[in-house]
Amino acid sequence: MIRKLVSRGFSQMSLVGAALLLLCTTGCAYPPSFNILGSYFPSWLVCCAAAAVLTFLAHVLFTKTRLIGELWSLPFLYVALFSCLSCVLWIIFFE
């Protein structure tokens, strides 16, 4: 079959490109968004909002337990915690 298409003028690279394009579009089965009060929000935005709330709760916990004095480089800590929490929430709820 491929030899017939190549003999008709299609190059092998264009056939491989078309096959890869078809494989890439299989991930577009449904949009990763959901309805909140009539508006569609992307799932990653909800995960980021939840991660921001959880990071704030972690800050409150660090302050109440006086662990905040032992931690160094707080901006990096909170950015890393936010990133980790948002990825974990995405994996748990949307994958």
C-alpha cells in the first residue's frame, strides 16, 4: 500500500508526517474544561487556584508550628510547593 502511494507522487516523509499528525490529534477527544456557574474554566486553572489555597494553608501551618524560622529561602519553597501541589492535583483529579 505504501509503495503504491509513493509511486503516485507522495513522499515517504509526507506519509510519516501525516501518520504522526493523526496520532497527535487523538489526544483531543474532549476539552479539559468544565462548567462553573455557566462559564467554562480550564482544569489547570482550577488546580492552580486549589494549589494556591493549599500553599496558604501550609504557610499558616508553618507559622503556627514555628517551623518557619527553620525554613530557608521561603519564596523558592512556596513556588516549589505551589508547583508540586498543582501538578499532584492535576494528576489525581484529571488523569
